[in-house]
Amino acid sequence: MSIGALNDIRDDDVRKDEYDLALEEGIDDETLRDDPGATKFSISSYGADYTVDSLVKRMRGGAFRIPEFQRQFVWTPKHASKFIESLLMGLPVPGVFLYKEADTNEHLVIDGQQRLRTLEAFYDGVLRGKEFKLQGVREPWVNQTYKTLDPADILKLDDSIVHATIFKQDKPEDVLDSIYFVFERINTGGIRLSPQEIRNCISLGPFIERVHQLNTFPPWRSVFASQNNRAKDEELIVRFFAMYRDGDKYTRPMNGFLNKFSAAMNKVGKDELDRLSKVFQTTIGKVNTAIGARAFRIIRSLNAAAFDAVMVGLAKRLDAGPAPTDNDVGAAYDKLIADDEFKQACERATADEENVRKRLALATAAFAGI
């Protein structure tokens, strides 16, 4: 897919699908409807032709990195064999799509992981724990491995060309939103990735790893319920940290704010990550004992806007002094979610700067008095 073709997808349809899916999973996040506006990037892209043996070398050495969240290898041995056969026959094969990271010069595999993993497996001689012998192919390649191929075929395979489209973001420099949008538009599995699944890739680092760990914290699991298969629970943890630490700097769209925050947080030290982790654990622990599973559910679904406000307001109260009793926290919570002004800030235009600041202020005031 070319860079230009990325704009052909209707963003309004995508946002509606994401919101409907979230509701089905019991999460009311009105920011999924948020229009990011006319975002513009300065992106450099170029084509590069790699020989197959050089691709395998880069895969083995880690120069080509496959995102952690992407699906595992799903090609059958016959499907993988057909790809190798195409190269041996000299047929053109689909290219790969890579993002070049400026700091490390590593290439993030955006599209083409099945092909690259097939090549690496064939050269290593093992596919899914079994010897990789070509299946369902023409003679003389049936049951051949890389090592048993005719020397002339090995040379032909080594020198076969796979085209790559490589891109990097020139502007804006502070956050790599272009990768987010490219991931949002290219999915090898045909299923659109959620915002946090994409964020887990483009901002993979110490902060995201810490969020993964906190997502298993028992009181959080008690409040949120079972783990979300689209990482929405992890996104809420990121959202709490972003609002707790930088809520006064919030600007829409919400996804862009969380992207930028996640990238910045990967650069802070372990002490700060430890501090924030303790804040989250203490706060959600108090929510669990004082409010329980009904927390953040203004109607029925867990409301993301209510979550960030209640969590930030309560966290700031816990920072201020000795923990209030569960009864006091529960009473303050019930009074807060019954407030019409608070409910409106949690249900309409929840990504607007005014509503974000309003609900954070209301929640902070509600818990400050106990």
C-alpha cells in the first residue's frame, strides 16, 4: 500500500466501528468518536530492494523488528512453501512495508511479517518446531530444505529480490503520530488495531512494559473485570497517568495526547515509574474496597471519562494525607456521579479541553473534602 493510498479509508466509519465495539465490550468511551482534525505530516519514503539472504540476516540480527502485539505466525507449511517456491521460480512477490527508527536505525515491520518470518524459518530449517521441508510445490523442490536445495537454487534464492517501502517521519518531531496513523490503516490480519494496541507498538518501552504489569494488579482486575482483548484496560491505565501527571496540559484529540505522553514517559527514570505505579495501585485499591465493581459505571458500561476523573481526584486526595475511610470515599463518589454537571462532562464531548478540565476539577473537589 502506498503512502497516498492511506488516505482512502473513511475515518468517520472507523471511529464509529471502534466506538460500537467498545460498547459491546462494556466500555463507554466517547473519545473514540473524536475527530482528530486535519493532521498533516512530513513523511519521507523510499523504495529499497533487498536480496533474500540480506533480509534473513537483518531478521536474525534484530535490525528488522516485528511489533510485539502483532499476531503470531499463521501461515500453514504449504502456504509458506508456496512463497519460497515463487522465489525459486523467479516470480514477483509482494513487498514489505517498514518504518525506520531514527535513533536506532532499526526497521519496524508494518506489513510483511509472514513473508519475513517464512524466509527466516526456511533458512533456519525449522517451522513451528518441525523441520521445514517444502510441501505442495513442484519438482524438484518437493521435500527440500534450504540445505538440501541444489547449489544453483540456493544462489538463486539468496539473490532473489524483495522490494521494501521504507518511511520515516520528519515533522512533527516530538511524537511519531505518523506511525500511529499508518498502523491504523494497514492491518495484515484484516482486523483494525485498537488505539492501545498501536500504542503498544509505537511507544514500546519501559513505560508501556510497566502498564502491562499493572494491568494484572488484582484490585484493578476486580474493578474492570476480565482482561480486555483489545487492550482497552491498558489504555485506561495510560489515560489515568496522563491525566494525573499532565492533565493541566491536555489538548485534544485524546489519542494524540496519549501517544505523546506514552512516548515521553518511556524516557523517564525507574524511580518515577515506581512512584506512579504506587499511586495507581493505592488509588485503584481504595476504589476496589470503597466502591467495588460498580465504580466508573454511570449507567451500565464503564465510563472512561468518569474513570479518569474519579481516579485523578481520589489519587490527589490520597497524596494529601492519611487515607479516608471507605465509607467516606463511597459517599463522596455517589454524590459526585449524581451531579448533573459532572455527568454531562462525562457523557458529551468528553475529549473537549473544557470538559476534561471541568470533570477533573469537580472530582478533585469532591474527594478533597473527606
